[in-house]
Amino acid sequence: MVAKYDLNDDGVVVIVGSGAGGGTLGNELAQKGIDVVILEAGPRIEMDDFVNDEWQSFVNISWLDKRTTSGNWRVAHDFPNLPAWIVKAVGGSTIHWAGASLRFQEHEFKTKTTYGDIAGANLLDWPLTLADLEPYYAKAESKMGVTGTNGIPRLPGNNNFHVLAAGAKRVGYKEFHTGNMAINSQPRDGRGSCQQIGFCFQGCKSGAKWSTLMAEIPKGEATGKLEVRPQSQVLQIQHDDAGKVTGVLYADKDGNQQVQKARLVAVAGNSIESPRLLLNSASSKFPDGMANSSGQVGRNYMRHTTGSVYAYFEKPVNMYRGTTMAGIIRDEAPNDPKRGFVGGYEMETLSLGLPFMAAFLSPGAWGRDFTSALDMYENMAGMWIVGEDMPQQTNRVSLHASEKDKYGLPIPDVHFDDHANDLAMRSHAYKSGTAVYDAVGALRVFETPPYPSTHNLGTNRMAENARDGVVNKHGQTHDIKNLFVSDGSQFTTGAAENPTLTIVTLAIRQADYIADQMGKKEI
Amino acid sequence: MSRKGMNRRQFLQTSGVAVAGTAAAVGTGTMLVDPKGAWAMSLQALDEHTATTLVVVCRQIYPHDRLGDVYYAKVVEGLDGKAAKDKDVGKLLADGVASLDKSVGDVKWMDLSDGYQLDALKQVESTKFFQTVRGELITGLYNNPDVWRHFGYEGASAEFGGYINRGFNDIGWLKDT
């Protein structure tokens, strides 16, 4: 029995966004008997409507509202109006994610202590430790069915993995396998096992991959305590004279503006829209935007130090067959400043179909040098680099000075400059990736620049002290007790690992806190 | 002559489409047929010279010896469709070709050597004209399922049950795995 709540019901928890953070929080709260309304900007697209077609899927599910970019990152040059490759649909970017589910390393919660002062970096220790999160990581891994945990076998390796693994072995790496993936290697939790379809980025058509669309939201709805309203874009968070949040203004599926009252609001719109919403909610009481007494809303935007290495070989690989990211080398993940940079990076298999390979292998390139590479598509293997990038105050999501969206609100600008540490790490990772493929006979290797960001982090960061960040260790804003942030924008620093597992972990923990505080009538 | 053995040009001829010279009026548009019989396209907005030049421009931007001109012509058909909807696009393309034609003396760009053709394109690679053609190619060429098989890309797999029984791990040449 799916719930339906009245706009004037001021007892509900309103969650903005239905992805890894919002979708998980919504289910967790509903399981505890708390009334929840999730407002999702995008439509509800079910599994059967996903398509194994890169461009068509991109058009169907991506967040394509106009954004602008600035800064020296290459994405601003190659894709000036597409800083991020994320999803606008129920389930958010858990539809698009590849499933890699790695816990953060202990030192990654203490970067300021571990790395010391790095010029230009706005480093800060998390107000949390790995030990604090371990019980919640365990719950998240069980919930998501992560391979290599809870006795769940790892996925079988596909062709792309076998190339990676053979290279890793010859280079002398020790820790490589098919990863910790939230993709069923055997039937579990009402979902089947991976059929090696490929197209993980386009929405899993077998349901083997965990997503909030397939797992959290249906479970939450089954409690009768969760209502998900698609095509409902939140425009503003509203508050009373005392500064307490009272509800949200949103545009419904017909474009009509509605106000949903709320006891509590949790913002989980991903690291571009979440700070944008807080900034667009400025009022006479909060002239710099909501929850922004620190001035940190929108700042410290992180996107991971990424890049890809593709190589082609004498014989066919057919890398696109099977699970996109089930393959990892972890030896470069620890912090080892002797390499010339702090932090570490993961190397993970990744493949693109021919249409996206043409668009992303070397954006803007043309002529025979480029096409002779695509001619070898069948013989290509590929990996993605994902490493810790430095938070910088000037890397930020801000409101565009003049351009407005269809509701008349300023669109976001995403400014990003690579830090010297990011460049040193990327260079090292390109060399490592090249060595892996050279070791198994690569004929030609490509250093592919970053794609538009799928890992958007840090723009409402967590901090012990209110002056250093936007939220506390529970994702509760320092300024407003009944306003929370529940997505990756909470991250104090980015770590080397794919963020989804940690977003889900924080959401589970946050649900416990919210239920506790509501029970005590604190909020 | 069996019907199966006909090329596109022969097919068009026997189908009653007039192919006088290289171009013929068909309805409101023009049917343009490659003199070598490799392709035919129905033009709504672009003139014959602009269209035939663009076919070669497309090949020079993304040259694949394994692909026949028919796939590049398909991209130009896409550009023509955009020109039919937006006069500015038509003008951009016609002006772009006209400026290429002025790159070396009085020789049309089409008649230049490979090297001079590339030099001329290099000169205009940052222009809106070039980027419009290149952008159309990215989807018009590489997102054409008929092109994929030439690169060994198999496209959608879910309807065939994925690759779990169809070679997701069939790599045979690695010694260590």
C-alpha cells in the first residue's frame, strides 16, 4: 500500500532526491515507521524501459538541465555545459553507477592530520572515524549485497578483467580481483544474478545491480510509509521566523508550484543541486543561503582525480562484453607520499561502447591518428582511474550571475581547477596503467582525459566545528536543526574509493540519528 | 541482372527514379547519386556541390578505410535535414564549403590532394562550420548500428540474454589467466 501524504501534513520528513543518499534514507526511515515524502526532480523510469543504447539512454536518463563551467579542468573545455554525468530519474545516479563498493581507508578520514598542510588545499579531518562507520558499512554491504563480503562470491571476470589481471600480475601488483561489487553474483534479496549484459551505466536490465530504484524504494513503499513523487523539482526550502524549516516549494509534474510542509527536510540532490538549492533558498534571515553561516556551501567541490587508460592489442578483447567495472587493482590506493603526491588511487576496469568511445577517447580529436585507434576497438581494453583529489575553497558550485532555468532560478556554475597534487597523481596513474597494459603486449596506449563527473562531492561538507563546514557528523546542518544533507556533498574529503557505499552507509547512520532525535522531540 | 545483384544506382534506375546526370528533382527535394554508385541521398536544402563536398569532408575528419562512402553520405543527409529545418545551418554549411574552395587558388577543395585537403581543414578546425560537421559525425557515423559491425561492436545485448553464455570471458590469447 503506497502512501499518499497531504501537502499540509507537517509531520512528514521531506527528502529532496531519490538516489543513493535520499532513496536509502527514505527506506530506512519508513522501515522505522516514520512518514516520508521523497520529491524527485526526474521521472520514474522502470527497469524494462532502460535501453542498451549509450546515446539514447543518455538522453533518457541524464541530468541535462543547463549548467556552466569554468576553471582549468579539461571537462570545462570538452563539455562546457555538462560538468557532470549523473541521472535525473527516480533512483538518481544509482541507475548509472557501476556498482564498485569499497570502504574508505582509515587515514582517509584524517587527511589534515595525515597529509599535513598542502598549499592550496582546504584539508580537514572528518568528524568521524573508520571505526565509527564500520558497523554501518557492514549494514550497507549486506543491504546492497556486495560481492566479497557477507560470504557473497565475487563476480566472474570478463575479457577486460582478464587483460587487467594478467598485466597486474606481470607488473607485480598483489591485490587485484573482480572487486567488491553491489551486483549479484548469485540470486539474492529478490533480485537475480548478473547476466554479463554490459551497459551497467545505462541502467541494469536484469536487476542484478543494486539501485535505490530496484531495492530501497520498493521496500520503503511496501511499508505504506513512503511516498515518492517523481517530476517534482524542489525550488526552495522554506522556514519560519525562528529559522526552523517548515517545508519546501516545488514544481510538480505539470509545472505548477506547490508547497509541501515538513517536520524535517533532508537534501540529497547530488553535489551540484544540493548546494544550489541551499543558495537559492536565501532569505532576509539567511541572506547568504540556508545553512551557510560558514560560507562553505558550494565550496570544496571535489570530483575525484580521474582519467582512463585504453590500450589495444594484437588480438581481440571485446571489453564491452560483461560487467563494466568488475575488475580492480588496489596496490596504488594507500597513501605513499614518496610517489610525489598524497593520497592514493584505484585502477578499475571500464569499457565504453563504440559510440561513447568515439566521443570520449580523445574529445575533439580528428583525423587518421584518432580513427586508427577506433579501428582497433575490438582489440581494446580499458581501465578507469579514481583517486583522491584535494578539496579547494575556490573549486565551487555557485549561482550563475545572469542565466536562469525555466523556473526563473539561477543555474549552477561549476568551477574546478586541478590541484598540483591531482595532476601528479593522474600522471602517476597513467604511467601505472600503461605499465599494466604494456606488460601484456599493448601495441598502443591512450591517456584519456576525465569524463564529465559522476563522483560529485564535498559542497556541503561535514565538519566538527560550525565555522569549517556545513553539517555535523550526522549530516545535520550546524545552523538549522531540522535541515539535513544526505548525499555525497557531505563528504569532508573524497578518499580514493567510489563514493556510493559511503553515501549509503552515512544515510543508514543518519536514519538512526533522525529517528532518535524525533523520538526525543529534539527535532 | 538479378535484383539482388543491383547496386543502389541500378536499384534507383529500375525503381523509376530519374537519375539524369547526378541529380534529379524528387518531390520537393533533390535525389543526389554518387557518380561511382556508392551512395544516394535525398537533399532538401543543401546544393549538390555543398553536399558532395561534405561527404569527402566527413571522410577526411574521421577516415576509416573499412567504411564505404555510404555511411558518410548518411551523415550529410543528417546535416541536410538540419539545414532544412534551420536556414542558418544551411548557410553555415554552404559558406563553410565555399571558404574551403578558396583555400588554394582557384582549385575546388574537392580537387585538392589529400594533404592540401587536410591542411585546409586544419585551418578551419575551430570554426563553427567544422565543429558542426564533426559533431554530426560523432553521432551520425559512430551511432549508426550499420557501422558498428565494421568495428566488432555488437550493440545491445540484453535481448540476447547478455553475454553470460556468449563470450564475456572468451579471450584466449592471454597466457597468465
